[in-house]
Amino acid sequence: MEDLPEALFAEVIKRITRTSDLNSLSLVSKQLYKTEADQRSAIRVGCGLCPATEALVSLCTRFRNLHKVEIDYSGSVANHGNQLDNKGLFVFSSHCLLLTSLTLSFCSHIDDSGLGYLANFKKLASLRLESAPNITSRGLLAVAVGCKSLSALHLIDCQSICSKDWLEYLGYDGSLEELIVKNCDGISQDDFLKFGPGWMKLQKFVFEINERFFVNSYLGYEGYDPSYNAHSLNLYDICCESLKDLSLACMEIATGKGFRFLLGRCKALEKLCLEYVRGLNDNDVIALSQSCNNLKSISLWLDPQFYAGSYRTAFTDKSLKALALSCPMLETVELTFAGCAPEYPSEIGFTQKGLVVLIQSCPIRVLVLNGANFFDAEGMEAVSCAPYLETLELVDCEEVTDAGMCFIAHTPCLINLTIRLCGDVTDVGVAELVQAQKLESLIIEGCPRVSLQAVKGIARSVQYSVKCASSGHLNRKFHKNSSVLDLL
């Protein structure tokens, strides 16, 4: 094997994706060891890295072309040894000159002083900080000033960040294309006004408030203001015409304030996700649809509140009609309803008729309905006529029965089907899918009247489980990376 051309070795290595296989492959021969080291561009290290600084430098020496490094100390305990600290980060910065992406998770021994060393990574374009208790706005300002190539910044569970000087500097510089902020209690909606000109270049923005504060602080308000003009500039004259991906979660938006201005001005928007964003109404979706003709994906997670004297979710069929009329590229629709009682159908502002209009007007390829207690056999019949629908997911939809499954089996392009927590679906309904013989993926979970025997052989890939976590309430899950030593 030592006589084989290096180019051939490199081609073999490119086709191997599993980290364990790559590690094993490097032990086969000296040539493979060298070639694999040259080809490795990313590593992920964790609690097993000890002593941290020396081990990390050793890895950088072996893998000379590293572009992406993730350092994750989640699950760390005392006997795991010392973590990477400020001095270690300084040493690391001098040995990994090609680095473009860095993740620091649960690195409690790194503070603002250590973060200042990131300026040594001249090509650093992406920085992710998660659960960094000792990082403050001072450290972020040092990053903003020193990392001239930074285009993506992720801040997750960073509770000590409060001052907004770093936002103002990054906005003035205008180099950020991706900004994600989750569960940082010291940062509010209004703080992003400091970002100013930075909005012009930003392409992806995610802002999520800590769920526990969102649930505990809500006291109730009138969510519908019929006089509000979502197209008006109001207090904010901000341009965000490059924004393509917008996600907001667990927050209240007051009339004419906060992030409300985004919904009527993102002309390039392709993907929108609103998870339990209270205070919005049909006017906002109408303004959005009229401005965002390129919208391809929309995800709405809704729970009922008081709107104009009625208790319901924020949007009605007026919103669905607006999307149907003005968004000809809409391909993915996810509607999740939490806390809506089946015995009170009016708690969901949408109706089946409005949903059908949307499905018939747009080239929907992916449809996810969660807690949609209005969706029944008639709706499934309409869905079966959707010419482009490839993926359908029905979760906790109480009106979905065997009668509807008969229609679903005849959906022209359907290849992926998921049925969860639909108690009235039985083996009889699942048997209808056998006739279609075109499903590539079938997932059945939490449907007690469907047996394992009934789902066998229906699709190329079948996932079956009697149990499934309930999703009929405000239930958002935050996944943490496990503590491992992993060379990606």
C-alpha cells in the first residue's frame, strides 16, 4: 500500500465519513496516517482531552489543515482533569493558523481575557459560544474589534453578556451575515436597534428568549390592534433587505415596537419561524406576504391568547389567504398548536377551509400539522390532491382516522409519512398504505391501535414505537451535546 499514489489515498479518505473509521484507517500504514492527517479539516474535543493545552497543540501539529474546531466540556466533572483556560487558548491560537470556525461550549475557565486571543485567528469567520459564564460584553467587544473576518456569531446561554457596545460595533462594521442569540437574559429586543447598519448585510437572524422567563412573566394583554399598520416605519428606520432566514421564539412583541418591523421589510426572506411569539396578528402576516414573494418555508407555533375579546391563536384564515395569494414559492408549512382544547375548535384561528386554500395555491412539498384538531378526513382528501407534496407529518391530530388514511395513500408524490399520537388510526387505515407501494419512509409513534405487524414492509424505512412524548402543550426541548472526545 505504501507504493500507491498519494492522490489515490486522498480520494479513498474523502469517501469515508465516520470518524471511527477514519481513526482506524490511519493505523493501517504510514502513508495513510500522513494523508489522513493532511485531509482532516475538523475536530471536536471534550472532557477526555487532558492535559488540555498540550493535547490540543499535539492535535494541531498532526492535523495541520484544521479549519473547524469544537471544544465541548458539557458534562465535565473534577476527575476529567483541567479544562482549556485563557493561557491554553493563547497557545492554541498560535498553532491553528487556518482556523475559520470555533465553538467553545461550557468552557468555564475562559473569560474575557482569553477571548481577546481570538484575534490571533486571522481567518476566523464563525464563532459559537455556549454556556460561557465568564464571558461578558467586554470580551465580545474584543472579538468584534479583533476578528475582522467574522461573519457568523452564535451566543447561547451566555448570562453575563449585557452591555450593547459589541452590537453597535458589529453593526457599524457591517460584516455579520449570521447572528444567533438564544437564552441570553441580558439581551432584549430593543438592544438590537444598536445593530443599525448591520441589518443591511445580515442574512440569518435567530433570537430566542429563555423559556422560563417567558412563561413566568406573561400576565396577559390585548394582542390585536386593528389600527396598527405593519408597513409603517414607526420608530425604526432599519433596512434588512438581505435577510433570508428569520427565527423568533418565546417573546412578546408590543404594537409598533420590538422585532415587529422585520416582518414587513425582509424582501429577500425565504424561511420564517415564529415559535410562541405573542402580540402579532393577521396584519403582520399580510404585510409579510406582500413583501416576501420569495418565502419558501414558514413555521408557526401558536397558543391561544385573548384577541379582540376572543380566546384563540394569533392568526386566522386571513393570514393563510394572504400567503396563498402572495407567496408562489412556498414549499414548507409547519403549524403547531399548543394548549388548544378539541372541544373548543374556535381556539384555533385557522380553519380547515383556509388550510386547504393554502395547499391548493402553493407548491407545498412538506406539510407538518401538530395539534390541528380541525383536520379530518375531508382535509386529508384535499391533501391527497396536492401535486407536489412529498412529506406529510401529522401529530396529535384527533380527527385523523382510517377514513382519511384512504385518501393519503393516493397522494401523487408522497414518499415520507409520519403519524404520531393519532389514536383513531388503526391497522385498517395503515393497510391502505400498502396499496400505494411508494413510501420511502414511514414513522408510526404513539398510535396504540396500530400494531408492529401492520407496518412491516410498507416503506423502505419503517420506524415504529408504541410510546411517544406528548406535544399538546408548550414543550420546547434544548439538546445539549454529550461530553466526548471526538475527532470529526
